[in-house]
Amino acid sequence: MTLDEVRALAEAIRGEVGKAVIGQQEIVDHLLVALFARGHVLLEGPPGTAKTFLAQSFATALGLDFGRIQFTPDLMPGDILGSNLFNFQTSQFTLTRGAIFHDLLLADEINRTPPKTQAALLEAMQERRVTLDGQTHPLSERFMVIATQNPIENQGVYPLPEAQLDRFAFKLLVGYPDHAEEARIVARYGDGGVGAKPADLGVMAVADADTLAQAVAATGAVTLSDSVVDYIVRLVRASRESADLIAGASPRAAVLLAGAARARAAIAARDYVLPDDVKALAPAVLRHRMVLSPAAEIEGRQAEAIVADLIARTDSPR
């Protein structure tokens, strides 16, 4: 697949998602980057901002096998992974697969389940496999997690541990639509069509497994110069040296940022990464990997402002 074809594929996916989801163009663009970079995404936003519907529409446009788990306080790891059940007819254990055995998994309200259950995703998100009763089961090469969480409520929720957060390539902030977009939403869905499925709204699959594999391969061939690699490393390391932070970004963050920058370049049909690609993606990659110091919290500092300062202070290649 050529890079022009990658760009055309991205445009087609945007168009299909746009049939169902009004606005959220930047979020869709980041989802495309994560898809081609084989990363996972955490969507954070208030209720009613179409986070779940966006994930469903995205999966429909990609033609991916879609699974959804509604995370609740009583959810157990076996509900996600599945379990080996004894079959009395065959006198053998048979694997009953959980919802994780899908191409695209929506982990809805992931912070409503305890860390023990959240941890069931760790191996799957990093290695694309799960282990049950000592036996390893591979997941799809296209396996991707889109998780959602509500930042407003703080009762009955369990903050995601650092190990879980670090598995997500992006944390995207889903905000409210502007006035014009909200008016279009009300005009389209105000007649009771809120529960419509993406397919009912005309969203069709414009990709398949082979097409996506070719797009991922084309993304991996994008040139990442030594100067841009050095810039990514310096930017990530600067987060660990900031006086505003107790902990900065991990080496995994640098690897994911490099892959995402390649994907952004590929979607633009460009066979090389620019420093601007890194700057554009750095907030989504770094914001959830920062632990603010007590002094920064007292001063009311925000992760967004700290990332902006890091970008401004880190010299980029010309």
C-alpha cells in the first residue's frame, strides 16, 4: 500500500464515522493515528459526549469484530478474559472466550471496576495475548482497546494505576460540542434516534483485515531521522527532570510517540516524520503519564500546561 492510499483510507474512515458522529474531528484523527500505530486509547469526558457511540462507529467503519465490556464494581477478570469450563460430555475443559477476544474492545467506564479486574487487560494490551490456567492464547493482530472514563464523578470509581495508564498510547479529552454542532446533534437525534446503531445511520465498512495490515506496514516504513529520535528522547526525558512532577514519562512513552508520529506522517501521505508531528501528538501521549508534585498541585498546575512548557523548552531539530 502506498502512502497516498493510506491517506485515502483515512479519509474514507473519517467520512464513514462522520455519518454518525457530529464533530469530534480531532478525536477521530487521533484514533486513526492510534490504529495505524497499533496503540490503545483512553477517552475521558463527561457523560453524553458520544464516547461509546464514537467507538462503535469507528469499529463499524473499519469492519472490525467489535466487543464491549461495561465495567462495574462487581466485574471479575474471568468476565473479561473468559474461563476454562469442564464439559461433562467430553470430560475435557473447554475455553469459553471472554469479550477480550475481539479486534476492537470497548472498555466502557473502565475506572468503575477494581484494580484487580483492570489488571486483566495488562498482558493483552502489551503483548496481545492472554494467559488462562497457565495456557497462552493469542489475540488478533488488530487488537485495540478503546477505554472510556468520566472525569466528573469521584464516588464508586477506582483510579487507574500507573501500569494500566502507561499501556495507553493516548489519553484524549472529549469535550462538549460547540453551539452549531450541538444544534446539528439535536436536529438529527432529537426525534428519538439516540439509540440508533451506526449501521442504521449508513456507516459502512471501508476496510478489512488485509487493508489494515497493509496500512500498518506502510506506516512502519515512514522514515524517522536520528535528529527526530533524539528530539523525542529529550522531550520524554525532560518530563522526568521537571520540578513540577514526581514521575515523568517512561521509555514506553518515547516508543509510542515515535510510532504515533510515523502514523501521523503516513496519514498525511508523507514518508518522513517532522518535529511538528511530535509536537502535535505529545500532549495526548504524555498527559496521563505525569504525576504532579504536591507543590504543583497546590499551585493549581495542570498536566496540559506542563506538557506545553516541556515542548517550549525542548529545542526541536530544524
